[in-house]
Amino acid sequence: MARRERQLLVHPRSAFLQVKCAKCGAERVVYSHCTVTAKCEVCGEVLAEPRGGLALIRGVVVKRLD
């Protein structure tokens, strides 16, 4: 009986996210593990805050950009 080899599939844990501002509705692309605070370019609302790893996303995630 032939032995199957297991292949390790590596998927990144981070991604770019398209985030919609809850206040004005403008959309911006932010990194899921951002190291600086990402603000809305229109109204200045905070969209993502760094947390030492995965960022705290305060806006609405529209889609993940792969």
C-alpha cells in the first residue's frame, strides 16, 4: 500500500481589509495587523487600532483583499 505524503499548506494570518467607516460611509484599505492607528480620510474617525498583533477594527469590514 502506497503511503501518502502530507503536504503543509501555509496560509498567511494577515491580510488587507477594505473597511467602511460607520460614521460617514467612506471606505479605506487597512492592514489587519497595523502598527499605527488608521483613520478615515474624510471624517477622521478611527478605523483600526494597533494591539500588538491583530488590530482592533472599529469600522465595518466590507471584504478581505487576497
